Amino acid sequence: DEGYAILKDLRGNSLSLRKFVLNCRGYGSLARISDEGCRHIGSAINNLRRLTHLSLDFQGLDNISDVGIESLTLSLPSLVQLNAFKLNLEGCKKVTEAVLQKISNGIRSANHLTQLSLLLGFTGIRDGAVFYLQQMFRYLTRLNDLSLSLIGISDDKGSEIAEALTSLSSLTRLKLWLTK
């Protein structure tokens, strides 16, 4: 389809893009994107090695699961100049805490991130996510701006997240939404 043709062009060129924003909410065929589409997006992003800002908004898309997001996270280690990463998966019910392990692994090499936004409310992510967030925060030594949204987290795990945030010594801006 038309959207994938554009992504193939990106994949075919070694572009000097610094910022890539993809908003799939309510945009015709992009609103029906699936795990296969995520694979194409990940492949295209993998070649955009000069990116400093990456924003992916899949809010409310029912066809995306851990498999699709995993294929996107495989491109993160190649983005050696990435400073800002935003991933909105709110309402993607097939996404579970397993995806946070993949994000954590992908971000591990992007320890120069200064901005991170993970909007993960109304997904299948629950208490098991806290372990992966703790791992992720250990690598983000330069992070100064964090937005994090999680729904379905117990009080105990919410406290563990708060404790893990103390390891982010450069943090100057925090937006945190945690609810049961």
C-alpha cells in the first residue's frame, strides 16, 4: 500500500533526517497498521542513523502486539545520535510488559538519551513492567526529561518505580501517570 511505499523509499536512501515523527491515529491506512507494518517502519528507521528525535504514535491501534513493537525496537541500537524518543502505545491492548524488555534492550546502547516518553496506559502492561523500567533507568544517565504513563500498576510496584526514578540524577522534568 501507499504508506509502505514511502517507507521503502526511506529504507532505500541513506537520508540525513534528524527528526522522524509518525502519527498513525486516524489516518486512513496508517490507522490500520499491524505488526507487519511495524516491521517495515523498523527497517526504514534502521537506516536513519542520524536521527536525534524519534516519535512513534500508535495510540489505540488494535492490530499491534509485542511482535510489532519488538521489530521497531531492533532499530534503536543503530540510532547512535538519538536524544529524544517518544513511543505512544496507549490503548494497544495486545501489548504486554514483554515489550518493555525489548525497549530496555534497545535503549541500552542509547545511553545518551535526554528525553524519553513512554505512554503505555490501557495496554496489557501490568506489574511485570517495573523490573524492565528499573533496568532501563540504569542506562539512562543523561535523561533529564521523562514522561511515563502506566495503568494497572499496584501500589507496591508504583513505589518501586518511584524508587527507581531516584537513579536518574540528571532528571529535571518528570510527568508520571501511575494508576491501579
